[in-house]
Amino acid sequence: MTNITGTTTVFGIVADPIQQVKTPQLINPLLEQRQVDGVMVPFHVSATELPVFLNGLRGMKNLAGLIVTVPHKTSALALCDEVTPAAATVGAVNVIRKDASGRFYGDILDGKGFVAGLRSKGIEPRGKSAYLVGAGGAANAIAFALAEAGVSSLTLYNRTAAKVQDMIARIARVYPQLNMSLGTDDPAGFELVVNATSLGMAASDPLPVSVANLGAGQIVAEIIMKPERTALLEAAEKKGCRIHFGLPMLQCQIELMADFMGAGK
């Protein structure tokens, strides 16, 4: 990595917990490849401290932008001065650009990254029946991206049904022809099953869905990157499912994130 000096531009990633993030390991080599005098560093910030933290960064002259991840994607939206139409529709941001005046401009790239990650591994979502568990920022982004990609149906499940109903209503305004429904914790029979929750990051986490009726012919996908093989993926593989790891979602949006934050080529 290029030496850090007084002219180095700072990029950050904010999360809670922070130990699992892999973005700095991917962004920093890209900055070096692009010959950008910049560095990405991790910021461990709790949900209650996020507003104070972000407002404090407005005065940091050498900060260009932030990656936002679990659990801050939804709450960070309201802390931005302006967001893209996609972020406004999804209700979350995962990347923020700061301009010279200290204003924050946010976007959401998770959905695009997830679909691109599937396609990079030879999985085409178009025409597939999809089941997604979760209702947070990443889940919303992925649900919209799957609709845009042309899945034949989209079934959404979350322990809080009202959040799913809100997602369905918002997606329906953009994709009124898409067959959507409120699901249960049983993803049996769906061609593409996606865990868009954080359940699986800790060894003590319960499974996000029931795996009893999973079977061959189904694809089970994660957004969690650490551990690479979550308990859900392990169980799905034993049932004969094809599994898809979480890292490709990030790998496929790294350049998009860098571009958005102004780390130009």
C-alpha cells in the first residue's frame, strides 16, 4: 500500500460488529491499482452512536466517503442530505459520498452487486421462483434487484410480517406485474433461496429458515461473508442444494462503490 501522508484521502466502512468486513481488503488494492492516494479504514460504531458519528465526519476535510453495512443501512438513509432514487425507493444506503461542503449523498448498491454476483457464478435469476428472508436494508435492495432481474415470483419472509407487507407494497408500485407473496419460514420448492439477514455471522445464531424440506434443484444463497460457509449453507449442501457464497456480492460492487465515492480511475 502507498505510504499514508498528510495528502492521503480517507475512505471508511462503518459497521457493528466490524471484524467480519472484507471491503478494505478489496478497496485498498483497487485504490493502489488506480493510483489514488487514498486508504480505507474500518469504523466500529453502534447504532445509538451513528448519528453523532456521521455528523462529526462532516467536518473531516480529507474524508471522501463511507461504506455502510450491518446494521446501519436503513438508519443511515435519514442521515444523508440527498440520496439516489434507488436508495429512496429501497429505504437504505450502503455507500455515502461526502462533498467539500460536508453534505452526504447516499446510494444503495447491494442489490446490483448480489445479482451480478449470482451471474458471475453462472446463476441467472431471470425466470426463477425466488424466496428471500429478511427485511433490512440489504434485503430490500436485493428484493428490488431480483424483481428488476425478472424473477418469475418473489416470496418474502421475515419474523415481523408488517415489514414484509411494506416491502411488497413498495415493490409492487414499481413492478406491478410481479407475483409476490408473504412466505413462511419454509423455503421448500423455490428455485432460488436467499438469506438476506445477519443470522449466521455468529456460531450461536439460529438458522434463518427451516432446512427440513430443502432439496436438490434448489440454489441457496448467502450475503454473509464471514464465515464463508454459514450453518445455512452447510445444511443446504447436505440436502443436495447448490450453494452460493456471500463474497461475490461484494466483489461485484467494489468498483461501483469506489466510483461513487470519487476514487476515480
